[in-house]
Amino acid sequence: MYDVTSSYFEGLENELANFGYNRDKKAGKKQIVIGMLTDKDGHPIACEVFKGNTSDITTFATLVKDFGKRFGVEKVTLVGDKGMIKTYGINELHKEGFTYITSITKAQIKTLLQNNIIQLGLFDEDLHEVNIDSVRYILRKNPVRASQISANRNSKIDKLLKLAEKESKYLNMHLKASSGKALNRVLAYANKLRISNLVELKISNTGIEAILNEDNIKEAAMLDGCYVLKTDILAEDLDLNKIHERYKDLAKVEMGFRTIKTGLLEVRPIWLRKEKRTIGHVFVCMLAYMVSRKLAENKMPGETITDIIAELNRVHLLNIVTQDESVEQLTIIAQPPVRAAQILANLNIKLQPPKKLPTKAKTKRGD
């Protein structure tokens, strides 16, 4: 599974930093693009760092071309979202002999409906499959998601109607106020909510009149909760249920990005300048994410990874020095607390004291 994210900089001199599509919503800040490849369980396999203006498709193609050589893998199915695996990406995959699982856009779904390749009645809670020219389309409707989308659309319409009513009251109370400006404010809000095609707005004798476009609302609701997956995997290699499961697993990659960006690990902001150090910083964060996943497997109910680290920090190394010169210096590990000992046992980690404690090296000023 593969996905990308970006991470911003507090500075301008990084060798990889550039302005691009900023997923952190940090306007005016340069960034890098990070690609992460995982197995089906979300465990990181590889990470790549790209310049901040690199497109998703370019990162995808770069990784695909290098993947087989780096890992000696011959048969690969890459899972990515509809923004990642497009025609160009599919062609690159086929050149390497790889297969894919992705989804398609609502516009593409409508095209399939218009061309009678699929039918609206096939969308249901159960999965349905349609095969066209060696491509398998997996159809499903999520009723919970459908209710959420419908409620969100109705909420936006309600907000727009309330604003139109508010502007109308203001116009009626202030006869010299500009009805054109009032209409423009309501139109701008409709565009911001992306529902300008659902409500017709115009000036009337009573102020701003808002008329619901029932046909457009009905059309917009037609595909609520509906989605279509697309793959070229043969049915004998993977059935439609497994394909659906693998695509849902893509959320595990997104969870990984959230963990390294906003959780415990904090890959951002980045203060480095050199390309190699920046790549090393991201790589260390990915290694730390792998450790955090392993720790998470040993959490007790109500326990966090931070709690586990706090328990492990209670394990101490003791250095015993006696005044008797005939007795050698001893370095031992104190008996770990019960919970720490349990975590170590679950991780199959056996502690052994070093033969000699490390000493702090004296450094010259400026080193």
C-alpha cells in the first residue's frame, strides 16, 4: 500500500524544500513530500523523500520503477487512492508486471452509468462486480456514509437559507443598502459551501430569494455513499471481498502519517538544510513509527504508548563502586517494575548490562 504526505519547514535553505500542494495548510512555507510503502497490515516497508513540488504521480512512478530492484519482488499489487493510481500510474505498473487496486471518481462513476456499463441498482450494502476489458469494478453503497453525506448537504443548504434570510431582513430594515452586494455575499457563501448548483439565488421585492433546485439535489443525492473500486487482478488470484478489504487497509498508511506528523513522533517542523540529513530525519521517524506500532501491540486497556515508554523508563542501570580495591566495579540492571518486566517479556527482550559503562567524551569547543 502506498500514499504520500508533505511536511513543512521553518526555514528556506533546505536542499529538498520547495513550494507545492501543502497538506499541512501552512501557507507560505516550503515543504518536502514523503512517500510511504507498507505491507497489508500497515507495517512500513520503505519510505521515500521527494522535493516539495513533486506530484503524487511522479513519486508513485519513481517508487514503482525501483521497488522490484530493491526488494527482489516479482509479483506485486500496489494499493493506492484515486488521486495516486491514474492512467499514467497504471501504465508504469504494467511495464513492471505489477497489478493494482484503486478507486474511481464520482465523475467516472457517472460516465460508467451513462454508458450503461454499470447500473445504479447494483449499488447495495453487498459487494457487486462488473468486468469490462480485463478490468474489474467492485461496487458498494455504504448506508452510514450515505446518511452522513445527506445530513452534511442539508446542513449546508440550511446555513445558506439562513444567510439569505438574514440579508433580506437587513435590506428591509436599511432601504439604502445595496441589494446587489447582499446577493453577492450570499452567492460567495454558496460557492464556499460548494452548493451553488443546488440553490437558485436572486433579488426579489422581499430581499434575497432562495429557491431549491430539487432536480440537482436529487441528482447529487443519487450517489451518496456509493463508491467503485477498480483492479486488474484476476478473480482466481483475489476475490472481490479480499480486494475490498485490501483497499480499506489503505487507511493504515494514513494512520501512519498521522502518527509521525501529529502524534508522538513529530516529524515536523523540519529544521535541517542538507538533503541527506533530511532523508535521515524522515527515516528515523519511520523507524520510530515501527517501534511505536510494536509497543501498541502490548497496550493494556486504557494504556497509551506514552504510558508504556514511561514504564520502560523506570528500568535502571546501576554502577556499583566499592572502596575495596580487590572488588571489581559492578554494573547491574535493577529489578524492573512489574509492568515494565511484563512489557519486556512480551517483546521478547532480555536485558544484559554492558561490561563497562560508557563515559562522556571530552570535546573541544566548537565540535
